Amino acid sequence: MTYENSLAFALQADADDTLNHFRNRFFIPESDGKSVIYFCGNSLGLQPKT
């Protein structure tokens, strides 16, 4: 895979991600109803839903 700086490349990379189903197992922070990037400042990471 050769990196391209484009929305199409990002969408395809997301579609090809074999680990994307794990995202549903965590609480993803939101702002104004949209998912936001979470920069982990410690080793705990995102809060699991279980």
C-alpha cells in the first residue's frame, strides 16, 4: 500500500482494516455529536464497554 493524502485513500484504508470491529468495544469520546480523536495521556487507554 502506498500512502496518498486523500479522503478516498483514508476511506479505503478504513474499509480494509481487519481490526475495525474492535472499535465497538470501547466508549469513543464525542464532541457536538461527532467522534473525536483521543490522545491517550496514560496507559489506561479508552474505557471498555464491558
